[in-house]
Amino acid sequence: MQKSYRNGWKIVLVYRCFVKDINMSLLTYKYETEKKSLDTFVKQATARFLDKNLDLDCVGPLTKTPGLLFELSNVYETTDDEMQQMKKIFYDIGARFVSMDINSMTQTVYFSVETQSAHKRSFCTGLYKCVPPLPIVFCIVLCLYKYQSGTMPLVS
Amino acid sequence: MSLQISERNYAPSILKSHEKLDMKNVENEDKTIIYNLLHTLSRTGEIIFSYKIFPKSIFLTLSKMQTLDYSMLEKMYMVSERIENITINFRKKNVVVLIKKRSSDTQVKIRKRDICDKRMAEASASNFVYKNNIRNEDKRVFTAIIKHFFAWTWKSVACHIELETEGDHYKVQVTSLMSIDYKKLRTLDQMGPWINDMHIDLESAVLSFDVSRTETINDSQQPNKKTKYI
């Protein structure tokens, strides 16, 4: 509520009631279709890392492609072999692509894991590619018509 | 080989001279910049600072801060021309100031290739706007704003947007951001006068701002002029 006064007289009372309209993530894909597979991926990855006494933290879903960002904090010393082994864990679970980012300032390692899309394309999805463009369809129909009626200019 | 020194200190509420701050291996000129930065921030409350020195730059990390305004970031950026950028790290709940060291040799700058697919980001932004209940008059502004957020989080974690509307006045809250820097906020601010009240809450990791296309009559500070109609 906003009050404003002018020369001691109350002149306006404005009630501001904000309506919560939007509450969503900025993603380029449908999260609902991927949610189940991403959740199982997180469970599997954290369990596999816990087996090696590593506390992996899932930061959230990736913006561009179906996938997740994982964070491994308090890493003070590591070797190339260890990092490759960690990457391999993600590939074993079913990751499509894993990229790694080491932040030496915060002693944190980030794993950007792209997963296989759970959204399966239906049988009819690619059918439109087989249909030729409309002008070509018209030409074919016209040619067939003219060929049947015997007025085809090319066929004498 | 880079020289790395890390130190933790408490910034007192009023700092009178930078000599009091025991900063080993820091040149006097750099010390003055750090002192001025801390002095600018000291009014907001107690701050813990640490720094790392590299041959060409100093990373000053400020923690225990709870809130920050865009105006405060502007003040910090204006402390010295050697302040390259100010990054707000929402995950670690700290602010990192990058101070460049003065060097005589000319540096070769390598421009990074754009990571973001601009067309796809724009398409996704317009899709986001058209799906949601945003007025036709404001769709273009919101497409531009959301396109920026898509670009900033392109190969990273998706941010979360909460929007409250009242007519053409919008309250935007961005969560799940990993980090944001002063230069990005400046591009947001420079988009137009309709973006205001940029506020950063480090405790709850929220960036909030208002988007308003109209001005309330009562908000204008212009003096009243009496006009005579004859």
C-alpha cells in the first residue's frame, strides 16, 4: 500500500497487489520429459561417488541441453588419472558428454554432464520430410492430369 | 611461477589509514585500492577479506556480505581504473574483485568466441515470453532481458525466474544463478530506464530488480507549476 500526502491532506491510496505469474527455469528443452531420467542419474552418480568417499553435489539442470552440473568442492590436490576416473563414472552411468572445469580460486571442480535425451521421437515425427513441397505436388498432379487427357506437351 | 599469498583479516567499521592493515607483499598503490574498497564497503557492516596475488593481478575476496545494491557496485568499480571486474559468487556467497597490476608492456588481448548460440537464445527467450502471461506491450523488453540471462547461463546451470506483475510493473527475482559480474549487471542497467532497483541478496542467492514502463505521478519529483488558463 502506498500513501502520499500533499499539504497535509491525504490524497491518494494505492493498493499494490502483485500477482505471482511466472515461476520457471530458463531451459531450451522440456524439463518435464527429462526430469525422471535426470533424477535417477543424480541418484546413481552421487551413490557411485560416495562409494569412493567423495561428496558430489548436484547444482542443477543445464540450460542448453538435457544434462546436469555437478560440483565437487574442497579439492586441494588431484591427478589427471583421478579426474579421468571421475569422468568415467559419468560415462558408465550413461552420460553422452562430460566436460570438466577446475576453479583453483575456490578449490572446486565442476562437471558438466550432458545426458541422453529421454524424449523419444515418435514414428510420425520424420514423415513430413518425405512429403515434397506443395508447388512440386501441384506440378506432378497437373502433369498426371495432362498425361491422362493426352494433352501433355512433352509426350507426343 | 605465480606467487600466491592468502590472508584473512577483519575490516574494521572505520578505517583511518591503510598502514594499519597488515598486508604483506602488497605494493602501496595496491594497498590503497584495497583500503579504499574496504572503506566504501565498511558502512554496510563487517566484512571479511582475503586476497591472492598473481604476477599481473590481485584477486580480492570479500565475504560475510549479506546484501549489495547496483549503486554500491558502481561505487566500488569507480574506486580505481585498475579494477577490472567485480564478480558476485552466489554459490560461495562472496564477492571477488579483480584488480589489475600496472604493467608497462602492451598486452595482446585474445577475444573469446561467443559460447552462446544467439539465434537459439533469442528463440528460447521469445518462446518463454510468449508462453507466459506478459502484456503484448512489454514482450519486447522481456525478450531482451531473458535473452541476456539465457546467454549468461548458456553452458551452465539454468537460472530460475520468478515474476510478479501488477499491470505493467514487474518484480523480477532470479535464483539459481551461480555467479554474475558487474559488467553483466551494467548491460542490464544500460538497457533502459525501465530497469531499476537492482538488488543482490547473497544470503538467499537472489538477484532482484523491478521492470516498470510507466512512472507513477506521485513518484515524480518535479516542482508543481501553477498555470493560469485565461
